[in-house]
Amino acid sequence: MLATQRLWPWKLLLAVILIGMAAGIWGAVNRIDYTWRWNRVPDYFFYIDEESRQIPFDGRVKSIIENGDVTTVALLSETGETVQVAIETETLRVTEGEELFEGDIVGFASEWSLGPLMTGLWTTLWLSGGASVLALIIGMLTGLARISRNYTLRGLSALYVEFIRGTPLLVQIFIAYFFIGTVFDLSRNVAGMGALAIFAGAYVAEIVRAGIQSISKGQMEAARSLGMNLIQAMVYIVLPQAFKRILPPLSGQFISLIKDSSLVSVIAITDLTKSGREIITSTFATFEIWLTVAAMYLIVTSVLSQLVFYMERRLAVSD
């Protein structure tokens, strides 16, 4: 009770600060000579796409069956083949028994389709997800090589980490696509995912190395004294303990990778950032789209952060 009483002034101060920030942003927005068009943004998530329904052959209209807003048109070809087409009743353009030629429009059908923002978000998610898995594999192997007794493995892993961490990701994406991708005939998606994985893998390697070295050497010695070989001791004793310690920085790296994936738009991968840029080019709704794109990135990273917090709580039970 006493702790709660001491806490309320700080909660009040936090509320005042947030209200002040919101008021400042509102005032700044009102000072901008800009016409906001938020009503157009939902169409870039989902929209109703009206597609024409055409006859695929030369033939005639066999029958027309109306059922409320949907009409089914049976088309009969010259060879006796029958095809049924469902269209919206109000868009019907043919009559029963009418002769048609291949490509003639029978009517139109509307269906919900993903807008460019959702398509771009899906590209960002699978690109980041694939790169994260590859980065974890690369980072784990490189991290183990960094603490290996083999001089060659240590040297190669150190060169890889220093080179990747010492050069910009944008440059690495260009090299992966225009040089390596050209030599090995890789698609832009493969080159982009590979560049992200190699970039993140260098940072994961250092996280893994630090996590393993933070475990007391007595753990390895105890495992070896029980008859385990080096691999068994590492897999069953050291790595599970190290995983608990590296989970927060590891999740931070993967969250950063989601945001870094926006750079693949420079090699014409239509991710969330490129989709937003294309929408702005055609609509000039600059502020609305960029704020929406930022909010979508924030939602994705926040969900991932909450998942990591949940995993941390579950793993803490065994401590």
C-alpha cells in the first residue's frame, strides 16, 4: 500500500509528459499546410478488385441462372464443352442463346484482394524470417569457430566478423546482388535474403561467443568428468545455459534485422518500404503513408518483443 502511494506521483508525471508530447505533436501538425487524406489509406491494405469474366472459347450462352446478387452463366463451346462462370447480376452483359467469341466479356466479379501495403508487409515478414533463421545458423557456427582451438577456424571466423561488421549493409546488398548474384545467377530475393543473413550472422556470432564464454569453465569440466565428449557437453550443458543469457540481445538483433530489411528495396524487392514509396509516388500522400508504414513496422517488432518477454519468463522458471 505504501509503495503504491509513493508511485502515484511518478505515474502522474508520466501522464503529464505524454499529454504534453501529444499536444506538441498536435500543434506541429496544425501548423503544416497539408491536406490530410487518411480515408484513402485503408484501400492500400485491402480493396475490392473487379475482374472481368470472359468466355475461353468460341461458343454460345447455354443458360443464365440468377440467384440474388450472383448470376451463373453456362457457356457451351462448339465442341460441346460446358463452362460455368459466376458474375455479379448487375454486370451481366450477355443473353441466353447469344453467340460469343473467345475473349468476349460475360460480366464482372468483385473479390477482396490484398493491397500493396499488405503485400509489402508479407514480403518483409518472409524475407526477415528466412534471413533470421539463416543468420542464427551462420552465427552459431561462427560463434563456435571463434572459441575453437583450431587456429584456421578462429582466423577465418574473425575475418568474417570484422569485415561484415566494418562495412555498411547497403554496400553488402549491392555486392550480393550485382556481383555475387550476377556470377551465380541469383534472383534479387535470394541475394537480398543472403545479404541480410550474412550481415546479421556476424553480430549473432559475437552474441553466441560472449554467451558461451560467460558460462563458468567448471560446467564444461564437470560434463567432461561425467564422460561426455566435447560436442555432448556443449550441446547439453553449455549451450542451454548460454541461450538464456543471449536471448535478449539475440532478439534485439532480429528486431533490428526486420527494420534493416527495408534496405533491400534498393535492388527492387517490393517490401513494405518500397510499397510505401510506390504509393506515395502515385498519390503524393507522403505523411499518411510513411506514418502508416512506421506503425506497421512498430506493430511487428512489438509483437516479437512480447514473444521474447514471454520466452524469458518461461525460461526463468527453471532458475
